[in-house]
Amino acid sequence: MPDSYTEVYFPVLVQGILAIVIAAALIVLSYLLGKRVRNAVKDTPYESGITPTGDARGRFSVKFYLVAMLFILFDIEVIFLYPWVVVYRELKMFGFIEMLVFVTLILSGFFYVWRKGALDWAYSDRPRGKQ
């Protein structure tokens, strides 16, 4: 068993330094050995094989970001179910009721967002639920 902090964290320091050295070596090697051919075709942006048209600074609808934020929010809430599953037998009925309340709150938030039309971003002219 290590006695001092240096003995405990020395392997971590060595691993960090080794990772930095390997990453830097790979970048330098790719720079030295890689081909550098510049032409007009390589300098054009690639958009799924389609010739780019218009300005690249086009605006996205806020609905895309809203759906992404809601996905992250509900995904993180579902992560809280895993520790509960691990200790479910030790918590008995109290833990079951607490998790039932938690899942009910998650589902009520999900159905509220769904009812408000936040997840329905494909149709902008479609009437939404009551505001």
C-alpha cells in the first residue's frame, strides 16, 4: 500500500505525460508525413455530396435546440434510475414509493412538454395545444 501522495499519484502522472507525448507525436508525424495538396475542390465545403448554395450562416429554428435540451434533461433524469436499481432490495417499499414519485414527475414533465408541442417541430403551421 502506498504511503505518500507521490506514490499514489505517480502512475497517474506518468499516464498523463505518456498520453500527451503520444498525441503530440502522432500530430507531428501526420504533419511531417502527410500530403499537402491544395486545390479548389478541396477548399470547398462538403455538404453530403451536394454543391453548397447560399450562406453558411443560415439560422436554425430554436425548436432544434429545444429538442436537444429536452433530450439531455430527460436522459440525465433517467440516469438517476440506475443507482436506485442497484440498491432496490435494501430500500424496500420506501424506495419503491420514492422512485414511483420521481418517475411520475418525469413523465408528467414529459407529457407537459409533449402537450405544449415542443417536440413537434416538423410542422410550424400546425396549431399547438393550449398555451
